[in-house]
Amino acid sequence: RTHQAIAPLTAKWNADDLGFLAGLLEAGDIAPVIDSTYPLVNVADAIRYVESGRARGKVLVSVTAS
């Protein structure tokens, strides 16, 4: 079985970039695509789902009580 390494991604944002993105979000010109949400207790299932290649958007893990 092969393992996928998770590498940190660091972005250097500035106020102009964030303002531009905020404007796009407020105007409805862009929106995140959320495939599914898993509770924290099912994080292993979420990881397996992502690794399966079936996810067609972001897979979220909720750390709040539902």
C-alpha cells in the first residue's frame, strides 16, 4: 500500500488579495465546493474517502458538536 504525504502549504496573502477575494465571495462569483462533511470521530472514514478519489470537492471534518 502506498501512502500519500501531506505537505504544508504556505501562502503569503496581503490585504489587497484578501479584499479582492472577499468581493468575489460577496458577489457570488466564487463559492467553495463541499463534497461532504464528517464528524471528528469519523476522520478515518473521511481520509479513506478522499484517498478513494471519489471526492468532487472539499471534504470537511467537523470538530464541533452536531
